Amino acid sequence: MVYKYCPLCGKELVEKTIDGVKRLACSSSECNYVFWNNPVPVIAAVIEHRNKILLVRNRGWPEDMYGLVTGFLERNESPEEGILREVAEELGLTGESARLIGAYAFFEMNQLIVAYHVVARGDIVLGDEIADVKSVEPERLKPWAFGTGLALRDWLARRESGR
């Protein structure tokens, strides 16, 4: 999303160099607004369910594209609470725990992914955003080289090393 007008005073935003970086800022000398365009935090889950890992295909994705459950935090919600909520909303499962895997820059989407390993129980009931789910034995997983695939890679490495 690119803004054209200052949300504080309504004047036009113009490109200015601030701290050596070109940024959109208010054109008014009386207003100090800067659009910093900071990355958005996203939560993700490597979901372990019945000794397998769940991969999901979101509605609108190509038939052969699967990934991890992801979502955005809600107001006054910790990342751990948020990922357990997302697992419940998207798959109808109850997360027993959420253990941090790591944080990953996803420059293509201007996001910071905070990934968790979630052990979940219950029967899968697909939420509105999910078109399909598949359950994969951890040994058969092949992480992708960007976004949430990096979290899956790290989780698999820790699992293999026994950490």
C-alpha cells in the first residue's frame, strides 16, 4: 500500500531522504509525519498433529502449493496466543504448546515471520481460509528456500539433532 497524503494533516506525501534512506514524508514543514514502512509481524506454525506435520493450501493458491498456517496478531495478543488462535481458527485444533523456532525476514512481503512449533490435538475442521490440508511424515518434508520454509528447515534440523 502506498500512501499519497499525510494521515495527520492531509498534505501531500513526498519522497525525502531520512537517515540515508528515501522515505515518504509529509510535504508540510509544520508536520513531522514519516511513513516508515516497517515490516509487519506475521506468526507461523509448524503444526505437529498425530506425529505428522500439517501443511495447508490457502484458498486461491495453486493446487500444488502448500505451506504453514500463518496469520496476523490481534490487538493485546502475544505471539504465542496468536498462533494458538490461528491453529484453532484455520484447522479446528487445540494447540497444547507453542515453542519458538525463530524469526525470519520475508523481504518480498515486507514481513517479519515469527515461527512456532505447535503440538496440536483434535480433529481437523477446515476454516474459511483453508482449501486443503495434508499430513506429512517429518522425514518426507522438503523445506522451501524462503518465508516460512526457513522455519520448517530449522525445525527439521533441531529435530534431527535431538534439540
